[in-house]
Amino acid sequence: MIRLQHLIGLPVIEVGAGKQVGHVKDAWFNEHWQLDGIILDAGRRFLSAMKAVLCREVLVFGDDAVLIMNESSVSRMETAIVQRSFHTGVIRLKDLPVVTAYGEQLGRVSDVYFDELQGTQIVGYELTDGFIADLMEGRKWLPAPLDADAVMLGENVIIVPAGSEANLEPVAVSDLNIGRNEP
């Protein structure tokens, strides 16, 4: 399982020449909140656009680097196209409140997980109640419901089915610091 926050900052390397083409700055999602691609640090040359790599162009999301086939996998994309991202888009997944259909807030998104073997669909959320609560009680893991239509991923809130609070599990302290642990 891959923690999205673990990808942020990793070098992106094209295997054709063994050249680093940038670092992961963010990730963007489609309207169904499936991971579409990664956004690279662009430098000052790309003020109105950004460098991006589509998920289908990524060979490996590794522990220490993201590998792509070649430099042509990196494309220029207008910033206005990316509506949904983890932490820099118009609609940001990070810090969105997660609320049940009965109106009970379960926490705010601190990280999301996806499994390369299951495509790019989010398979779970790491939730926080804030820094002090994280220290006192720890973060919580909420697996994504099997029926993706049961979750409403909106602009300002994520609504999960009633009873989802029963699926909350504690996140081990080591999971907060290590990128590839199971929750």
C-alpha cells in the first residue's frame, strides 16, 4: 500500500537515461477521486503551467524514487486543468472533513492510501483530529467502502456511509513515519 504523503518530495527518474527530471510536488485526481497523475516541482519557468506525469506513464512508485519510462512522459499542463489535488489544487483532499451520513465528523484527511495492484482508486484515509489529539490518541485509519458510490467526495467535505465509525482503526506510530506499512 502506498501513502500519498510518502510520495511528496521523492525524485522522479526516467529510466531511459537514468536522469532525474524533478521531484513529486503533489498528486491530482479525476472527478471520481482516482489518482490521475503526479505534479512535479516546476521551477520558475512554469508560472502558468506545471510539469506533470500521468499515472499510466509511471513504471514504479518506489520507496525512494518514482520511475518513469523516459523524459517524454513529463508533459506541460495548465494549472487551471487540475481541479482536484492532494494539497495544492482548487479542491484539496488534504484536511477535508470526513462526516458520516448521520452528520458525525470522524476527522480530517491527513493522508490517503492507494494500492498499485488495485489501480489508482483510494483504498483508505488516514484521519486526524488535530495535533494534540494525534499525540494523545493517535490518528485513525478508515478503509474506503467497497462500494465507491457510497462515498460522496465533495468540494468541502467527504460523506461516508452511516456506521463507518465502526470501521475506524488506530494507526500505529510507526505508520506515521514509514511510507509502506499496512495500517
